[in-house]
Amino acid sequence: MFAIAASTVTSWGLYVLLPIFIAFLFFIVWDISKKSEAGRAGTFWIFLALGAGFVGFLLKLLLEVAFQRWFI
């Protein structure tokens, strides 16, 4: 009755749900750093590590679009 293609589920999960999950992780890390009184330096390093992973994810998306547009 409600047939959804596997590619649709995958694209929704990758491009919509994963960024929402990453944003939720940023909130969790911020909350933990405040509760544990990590200080400014500790909070900076925690967010730098999580932010590097998020930037890597965004770069992957941009590279996929660039390769599809210019090489295929």
C-alpha cells in the first residue's frame, strides 16, 4: 500500500536524519561540557573534534555533487 523505494529511504536518512542527529549530538556535548564544568579550553577541544567530523560529512556531500555534475 505505502511502497517506498529503498533509495528514497536511504537519501532521507543520509541527507535529512543524519544532520539532525549530528545537531542533537552538538547539544548533548554542550550539555555535558556545562554539567562537568569542562571550562572553555575543554569545551573548545570537544567541539573541535565533533565539528571536524561534521565538516568531513559536509565535504563528502559537496564532493559527491561536484563529481556527479562534472565527471558523470
